[in-house]
Amino acid sequence: MNKHYYQAKIKSTGTAYLFWFLLGAHYLYLGKFGLQILFWITLGGLGFWALIDLFAMSDKVEKYNQPIFNKIEELEKKEKEEEFARTMAMVNAASGKKSE
């Protein structure tokens, strides 16, 4: 997978709040289908669960995004290492040295 694929998977806190406000479907937006069904069946925990989610939404989105950010960081590090190796190979080739 490339970096752009993972960047497209990043979720927005604002969009999560919009889903919470309009449909109560913020868990669906975050890919937690079982919790979403439970949320709807219990009517948002009779409002208590919905109220808690109102204040905890940014943490939920951050927890969802953290593994994605980690993967993007790994890919960027790998790209930099590959670029460095290519540059060193070109420098060695230009100077007439054999690569090891």
C-alpha cells in the first residue's frame, strides 16, 4: 500500500461530530458497526452514552487515526532510506567505486 491510500483513510473529527449530530452514526463513520447497532438499539444509552460521546469524540477519532499515522510514518522512513541508498549508489557510480 502506498502513503496516499493511508492518507485517504484518515478520519476527520468535524465529520465525526456531523455524523453524531445528524444521524447518531459516528461509530459507523469510524468503522465500528457492532457498537453502532448497539448505540441505535439503546437510543444512545438513553442519551447518557450520546452525551459522553459528545465530549469524547476527538479521542475516538484520534485512536482511530493513530495506527494510520504510524503506518504513514513507517512508509516515509522507508522512502527516505531508499532515496538515500539510491543517492549513495549514484555517487559511488559517478566516482568509479564499486558498490559493496
